[in-house]
Amino acid sequence: MRFRRRGIEKGLVGGVVALLVIVVGVGYYLSTSVLGSSSTTQSSSGGAVSSSSTGSASSTSPSSSAVQTITVTSGNVTTTTTTSYGLDITNMYADMIGAGLQAPYQNSSSVGDNSVYHGTPGQQIQVEFDVVYQLCANGSCPSQVSAVVIANQGFSIIPPTVPPMPVACVATTGVNIECEFLVTVQTPSTPYTGTLTLVAQG
């Protein structure tokens, strides 16, 4: 009887040890398979890309945007990183100079109807110049645009404009006069963040 009780006690101890080994193994598997996984979401003005990975985030270069946002989620921690590719035009303006000219009613410059642009340093962009005058009297509004320059250092104009200079300012609705054309702009070869101002001679 004594030998039989000792055998039962040894069997119980062995069972407990085996159960502990199984529990530890399951816990390790869950920690590596669940906490080690991550999801990545990328967005840019050129489109949205979603992907999944384990432990790291993949990336792709945007086709038309210089700003890329990458969000990485690992476990309960989410990290968002925004990267600039070097050319960040925060706003665009259009000015007109000339003797006796009144202040314009509306003036703007844009790329594809957007006054903000993100791109790569050194690239060429096509900018629309648009100035509108209202209630013109006694020669206070320009009849044409004879030249255009860029006020910001590092930028330059690539002729010709569309239409070519001189560009006639035409009457629109009512008594409004509009001076409008497209111009190709060479951007700086080094990183730039700031505004872009086109200055036209009336």
C-alpha cells in the first residue's frame, strides 16, 4: 500500500509539471503572434495605400505628392510619421505693378486650382496667374501684361507664357477686367518651404 501511494504522488507531480509547460508555451505563442503583428496605412495626395506586415512598416513613393504620412500600429501603440520631400509651397499670390493702377479686386496664383503645392525640389510646375479688376475708370486698370517675374529667390520663369507675352487683359462680366495666363516655373534645386509670388508688369 505504501509503494502504491508514492507512485500516485509521483504521477500527480508529473502531471502538474506538464500542465505548466503547456500554459507557458501557449502564452509565448500568443505574445509573438498577436503583439508582434502590425498594420500599416499610407496616404498621399496621389492616392491611399494599405498594407499589413509583421514588426515593420512598408513604404511607397507618392507619384505627385511630396508629403507622405505613415501610420504604424503595433499592439496598443500607434505611431504616425509625416515626411516632406523638400518642396512645400504653402500659398501662392499674384501681383500687378504699373503706373496709376488701382488695387485689384481679386488676385491669385495656383497649380491645378490649388494654392498649396507639394513636390520635389528642382521640378518644373505650371502656374496660373489670374488678376481681376473691377470698376475701372480713367486708365486705372491695365490693358495688357507685358512681363512676369517671381519675387521669391531660387525660382525662375521658363518662357514662353500661354498665351505668349504681351497678354491682353479682357473684359469679363459687367465692368470687370481679367488678366490671366499660364507660366512654367522652375523650382529651386534645394529644399524650400514658403510662399510663391508672381509679379506681372501692367
